[in-house]
Amino acid sequence: MKTIMQFRNLTFILSLFVAFSCSNKQGGGQAGMAGQVGEYKVMTVKEDSITLYKDYPTTMQGIQTVEIRPKIAGYIETILVDEGDYVKKGQILFRLNSNDLMATVRSAEAQVKVAEANLATAKIDLEKTRPLVDKDIISKFELQSAESAYRSSEAQLAQAKASLANAKASLEYTVITSPTTGLIGNFPYRVGSLVSSAITQPLTTISNTSSIYAYFSMNEKEFLTLIEGLSGKTLQEKLAHMPEVSLIMADNNKFGHPGKIETASGLVDQETGSVNMRATFPNPEGILRSGGSGSVRIPQHLASAIIIPQSATYDLQEKHFVYVVGEGNKVKNTEIEVIAGNLKKMYVVSSGLKQGDQIVIEGISSLRDGTPINPKVDEAGNQSQQEVPANKVKN
């Protein structure tokens, strides 16, 4: 019986030894028994060139958007275009009822004829009076009265002609034409609606979308980083040397024509700390419309960048840290700064690391500052920097 108990104790001890041995052989950064150094995967960082992209939400407007409003009051008689139509400058859009104005024009024309007749009569009277005064048959007072009547008739004729011109202009205003080439907007008023110059909504809007303005904003730090290093003394000169930008449409497709950033506001918004900017995109096919949304994608080329996996970092108080393998294979937690971009699962390091440094890329949650490790260089980890071509980042 005693021999059996000894055999069972020996078997239990052997089982524990086997379990500890297996545990010590497992990789992934797990430390073994006390006094043993765990094996951790590391990568050697190196510099490479890369182009990052960052997207900024944008709203779009045509280069010219015009509200169409009537200059006179009247009922809409005819609408000659439809919503969304492409119209040219000078094309007739609406006709207002013109019956009353045509009657006003005819009345004004009659007043002109009356004034012309009165002027002719006054002229005859003046011509008859002048020789009689010269012969002292009548007094000079009669001549002065005739001359005054003539001048009054001239003024009445001028007034009648002005009234006729105003009546004709009002009649012309019943025909509403397009002041520019572009696309028609919505119609809040239909045939039969009474409209005037005081209406709250315009008859419609016309947007010239041959080119599109894309308005967006970025914070002040990003803006300064963007223009840093660009040639030129003034801001406008620097913007002129910026690379072309892309437009990502609402369906996440890339617009077929590149654009240029042309302007930036001279003031930083005190409430948001942002700088308002405008990019212009050609729109020959008319795909883009005023009021549309999307994102302006701005490239940033880095000639020498260090790219590491996000899994190799940890965050503390909104700062990023990595474990760098130091002297004696002891790790040191090191703060790094990263550049925001569109790389998935990767970070571009702007400071804190240098080429040739080795960082731990797996099992960092079990490490502490000064922990000794057995580093195992992971070639796959080194190649993870090349997930994206060096000169291009995929959408």
C-alpha cells in the first residue's frame, strides 16, 4: 500500500514538471518559470517613402448660384422649363400674365400722342405770337405765356414717353429669362400662383456647375503642417504649389477629375479652431450638383517615414507608447508621436523612433519597463510596413 502511494506521488510530480515545461516553451511573449526570460517577437524599424491621405467632409456648390425672382407682381401664366433642366443664358423660363400691363402700355402710348399734339399746338401758338410782339401788336406778356405753354408741353411729352418706357419695361418683366447657364432647381410656385418681388422663396435657382466649389475645414495644426515646406512666400503662392486633391463622393466612389485647393480663410474660427478652405473641381459631365456632400482627400507625401503595426503600441493618457529593445535585451517603454492618416492597422511614427530600433510587436500587455526578453526578429512583422506600396496608399 505504501509503495502504491509513493508511485502516485511520483506520477503527480512528473505531471507538474511536464506542464511547466510546456508552458515555458510557448511563444507569444509569455514568461516562463521564475528566473527564465520569455521569447517575444520584435521588428526592426526602417524608413521608407509613403503617401498618406486624409479625408475632410465637404459640401459642394456651383461656381455660380442665382435666385430667380420676379421684378413685378403677376400670376404665373407659363413655365417653359422643368426642374433639373440644363438651361442657357437668356433662355425663357417663366411668363407672367401680361393683360393689365399691355393695357397700361396702350394707355401710355395714347398719352404720348396727346402730349405730342399738345406740343404741336403750343409750337404753333408760339410761332404766331412772336411776330405780333415784334410789331408791338400784342404785349411781351403774351409771348412769355406762349413760350411757357410750349415748354410745359415739352415736359408733358417727356413725361408721357417716360411712362411709356416704364410700361414697356414692366411688360418685358413678364418674360423671365435665365441670367446664366446652369441647372434649374425646384419650383415652389406653379402656374396660377400670384408672385411678386416680395416673395419669400425665389421662383427657382440656377446653378452653374461647370465647376464645383468644395468647402471644407481643418484644424489649425493640420493646416500649418499641410503648408509647411511648400514653396512660396505668401499663402496664395504656397497653395498654388499644393498637389492635386481628390473628391470622394457620397457613394464612396472617387470622382473622375482631380481638383485644386485655391483659397483658405484668413481667420481661424475662434469657436472651433478650424480654418475654412475651398477646393475647385471641373465638372464637365455635370455629375456633381450644388448642395451635394462628400469628402476632399488630401495627399501628404513623406520621403522618410517609419511605419509600425498599431498592435505594437499602447495608449496611456492619450499618448502612444511602444516597447523598444535596449541594452541587455531589456525593454524600455518609449513615447512616440504618430501622424493621422488612412493606413489601417498601421501607424506612421513622426518622432520617438529611429531607423534600426527594435520594438516588441506581440505580447506587450505582459511587459513592464526594464523587463528582459529573448527577442525573436519577425520577418513578417518587418514586411508589414510594405502592406501598401511605398508611393501609394490604397483607398
